Amino acid sequence: MIKRIAAAAVTAASLALFAVPAAACGGLVAPNGAIRLSRATTMVDWHDGIERYMTSFSYQGQSFSDFGWIVPLPAVPLKVEEGGGWTLQRLNRETHPQPQFLALAGSAARVTDSAVVVQQVKVRALDITILKGSGQAIVDWCRQNGFLLNLETRDHLMTYAKGSPVFMAAKYNVARAAATKQLVGDGAPVLITMKLAHPWVPLEVLANGVAEVNADIYMITPGRIYTSDLAALESESPEGSFVPRAPGLAVPYQQPVSDELHRDLSSDKNMGWMQPGGWLTYITLTAPANTVTYDMGISGAGVIHVAAYGTPPMQVADGLHDLGTVVPAPPGTPDGPTLAPGMRTLLLQVASLVVILGAVSYATLRQWPRAVS
């Protein structure tokens, strides 16, 4: 028992030393500019049609009672609960190893105008509400519940509502934070469980109200993730590459989930559902806010696709809405099977190669001495 306590104390100390600032993947709604978000950190675990999306809400600045975050969701959550206390920090340590520490081990439904309150929970100093409704209904609900919306945030909500009517409103309760001694900058990890056919991560929402987007995204999936269809066909590692047509979106790290990492993560609070094995892909987003106009989805083949925010979440992964690749069909074109943009490019390259080889073969045959009859 003494050994266990000592090991736990050393582990906690190491995590505290290397804790990363964590902020929500959401649009900040505050009375003025005195409150700012830290670097956004998110974990997405997807297995067997279930996505578990965890982010940590924190802020830096003065204390106000009427501020929070609005986060678009692709589906009504199966569950919203407090996430693991050290999970995001442990993932940071996994992808940014420190040599000296490598050896350490209440739901209710009601209607407010047109917006339906599907679920309400408390996570530390956060009052979380899951909403469903049109963009205007969500905007009206925010106004009626103490959220102050500027024009950018209002337009942002209206656009996201075209793709999905589900949102999460997280409101910071300053009085409860003071009572529980939660300090400014402390994160409140929130774990959202949803049933999804493909992994989906909102990214454009991070650009709301900031000059530059800085985010860390940890994807845990059964198979590898790739940055293009061609890379997937060749099983090419994405490490060190950027995602096409997604400014600032890069993959600096990808490795199988080790037994040690799984043991550490699954032992955290409410994280016992984590499955062993799979792949950890660390994705970073660093770009001017006006260039982050997209969200991210992962196809069944494990390929990262990005599409304009407001695209229905499960359509982002199909590749048909990739930025800069949508070509409208001419009027009267019959419906038929459509190839993903990356696959169309690959087939065009193969076709070009066949034409070149054919031309070379033809020229060679013309120069070959003819048989004398």
C-alpha cells in the first residue's frame, strides 16, 4: 500500500509539472473582452460507432457570472459527465515525452420557445445544457439565459445549425467555483458520449473571437489515420505531414496505443470504458483564425477530410465536400456512383501514366526493324 501511495504521488507531481493549458472547443460568450481562452485541447476516442469527445473548459481573466461556451454537436449525447482529471495531461506527456519521467508510470426535457433542453448536468463549476433547435431558437435561448452574443457568434451559431441542430451550452458558475476553490485557469474536463458513424471534430468554432487558432487534438481510433486517400492506399505514415486544403492542420505524431498508456488513461475518473490497442494520432492546428473555416471528419478508410463548417457532420467524412474540390455537375447529369476527390485524382494519374506508356511503346515499335519477307 505504501508503494502504491508513493507511486501515485510521484505520478501526480509529474503531471502537475507538465500540465497543459486546456480550453474548450467552443465559441466564447462573455460580457466583454476581459476573458480569454487558453490553448484548446481535445481528445476524441472512436470505436464501434461510439465517439467519446472530451474537452476541458478553462479561462483566464476577470470573474463574471454570465459567460460560457457554445459548442456544436453532431448528435444528441448518450451521456455527459465529468472527464478524467489527468487524461489530457497524460496524452500531452505521451506526445511530448520528458526523459526524466519516461519510467513513471440530472436529465430533463423542457421547451424554451423553439429550443428543446434535452439534458442538464453539472460538472465542477460548469452548468451544462444540451440544446436542440434551429439556429434562431438557439440564439434566442442564449439571450434568455444570460449569454451575451455578438454578431460573429450569432452568425456562427446560425451556420452550424444548418448542419446539426444540437448544441452544448456550458456556463461558468463563479459562485460555485469559489465555493469549491476552483481557481482561474483550472480546467473542468467534460466527457460527451455520442453514437456516430464516423469521428467528427468541430474546428471552425475555435476561430470565433480570436486572432489565431492554437489547438491540440488527440484521436484514438481502432486503425491508423491518414492525411489523404493515396497515403491510405500506400499505408504511409502521416507523421510530419499537413492535411491538404486545411491551413495549419498537421500530424506531428502517430503511434500504437501502448499497454502503459492504456493502463494510465483507463484508470482515470470515468475512463474505464477505454479499449486496449488502437492508434493514437496527435493533430495540431496553428493558423490565423480567418483561415480556419472548416471542420474535420474521418472516413471509414481512416482518411482525414475537411469541409466548410455547417456541412452536416456525417457528410464531412465522405470526402465529397472537401474544401476546394467540389465541382457542380452539369444540368441533366444522371445520378450515379461518385468517387471521392482523392480517388478521382489517383485514377487520373494512373490514366495519364497508361497514355504515356502507350505512346512510348508505339514509338519503340515503329523504330523496330521490320522483318524481311
